[in-house]
Amino acid sequence: MEDYKYTAIVEWIKDYIASNGLKPNDRFLTEKELCTIHNVSRQTVRQALMQLERDNILCRVRGSGTFIKSTVSEVSEPGLNVDGSSVGVISTYFSDYIFPHIVTGIEKVLNDAGLPMQLSITHNQVTEETQALKSMIARGVRGLIVEPSKSALPNPNTELYREIKMNRIPLVFFNAKYPWADFPCVAMDDEAAGKLVTDHLFDCGHRNIAGLFLMDDIQGHKRYSGFINSCIAHGRKDSEKYVVWYSSAEKKDLFVNSKNRILELLGKVTAVVCYNDLLAANLLRFCRENAISVPDDISVTGIDDSSYAELCDVPLTTVRHPHRRLGEAAAKELLRLMDNNGAEPEDIIFTPELIVRDSVKKLDGAESSAAIRMA
């Protein structure tokens, strides 16, 4: 995707160096590898590498490759940029799923306003969020755009957010916000999204519907709320017994560690609402490995309309997340608050849109199922 900006790749490379413990003189990734990872042109990658050379982090040797010159901490600690001209953006992830689109939207608006962006990735870890917030405050950023980490759990950063509020630093959350946080949020209506896909399954004649939801993010709670409200509205008040909750730490191994539990669940239902498209894609793979046909044996829905939705084995019925438009709206709301620090903050909530593809089977009698829905 050519919309990646080289500055975002610069931050990704810094994060890659730190998380992999690379040392001076270690060989770094090639231009070709970086182009493949980020799906951008070689020119964009070269811009990022040139910036990192100027920052004395990388050193390119003609005919030999690219090497680590200094660690990120060695370069960044002595002289922080405290010019107060930039905006700090803190995201849980960046390199895949819907996050590049959101960050691209943010960066476009900030670039148009002549404001550089400092990007930090937390990997959905509150301790990394702590470090990112402290670094941004120390650098004197003019404003912050933050995606919270593990937003459904108690958070140790309340004092930092209180400090940000007291110092009148404008801040906008995106995708979700902490329940106690007194800052605006730009997000999709996650509760409506959960209800939308579940209503669609009932309209297609399904009655026993399972749900797989993330427990430590507010988005998971809201999507579950939409799911269960749809079930109740359709007279299925026992649907909670078909719900599986999982944590962020479990998501990679959910279908390995809980194989028997998932197989037992799939034997009791005809459809599954997944927390997001990535989980749905993993469920499709699990079904294929266990000789379960989608949608003939089981119907599957996702949420977010990510690249996984169209590229997986069975194109997913899902809900479209506003992606780049959400990022643009978050940046515009921050600019509004920065221009008028006394302005009343406003939440911006996008209405979800159902995208129907091939992963849902319409059962016999589905034409009359919509009439079951209660007001």
C-alpha cells in the first residue's frame, strides 16, 4: 500500500531495533525485505533509511548492506526534541490489520496542517504506553492522539493522564477510551457493529449463534453487548452459554489451547460472531483443518472489514470500520482543540456498515426470521 509514509516506517524500524535487541554493527533488513513488509516502493523505504542515517541509527555500506550504527536509546536519550511543534500518536499496533490505514489518515491531516508526527507503538502493553506518554510529554508535544492499551482493565497511567489534563495538552483517543478518562474519543459504534452482524445471522435463519470476544479491551465488551442484545431481541435469552471470552495474550494460541472447547461449541451452533476479522480468519483456518465447511457447516462473521475479510479462503461477511476516515477525524478533532484550548471536546462515533460476502449461509425459512425480531 503506497499510502505508508516514510516517517511511520522510521518509527517501525526504531521499534524493530529495540524489540529485537539489535546492537551496533549488527546487519539490518534489506531494502527489499522492508518493501515487502510494508508493501511500499523502494523510494519510500530509502527515504526512511536516509532519515535513520541522518539520526546516526543506521549505516549503509555500498555493496555490503545496512548495519546498526547506534541503538535507539543511545541516540534519543541525550537530546530530546523539545520544540513543541509536533503531535504525538500512540497506537497499540502499526504494521498490519487496520492500523496502517488509521495512522495514514492521521498523518495526512497533520501534514496538511504543517505538523510533524511522532509515532509510538505499545503492542497493547500498558507499561509501553507509560513509556510512550512520558517520552511524548518530555518532548513537549503540542497534542496527543492515543489508542488505549487493554482499555477494559485497570490502568496504572491515570496520573500521567491527569498531568496531561492539568498541563492543558489536548488529547484525543481513537478506537476506544478508558471509562474514567475525560478526553474525547473517535471510534466506530462497536455495540452497533456487534448487533448488526448478529441481526444479519438471525435474518439468515440462524437461531443458535456463538460469540468469540476479547475480554481486556472495551471494544470487545461493546461488541459483545451488541451481540447479546440482538440475541435477546430475537428471543434467544440463553445465548450467553455460547460465548467464549479470551485475552490479548491468548489470541495467537486460542484455537490450539482451546481446540476441544471450540469444536464442542461449533457442534452446538450454526453460526459464529467473531470479535474481529483476524479472529474470524483464524477460525476459518481452524475449520478447514478440522474438516468443517464454511458456510455449509458453520457460518462465520467478522468485524472491521480488514484486508483479511476479502483475502481469506472464504470471503467474510463483516462490518466496515471507517479505517482512514477515523484517523482523519481524530486528527481534525485534535487540531480543533489545539486551535481553541477552551473548546468543548466532542466524541465522534461512526455508524457501522454491513458488508455481505460468502461466509454466511442462508438457512431454510430465513425469509420469515426477520419477523421474530422484537422492537
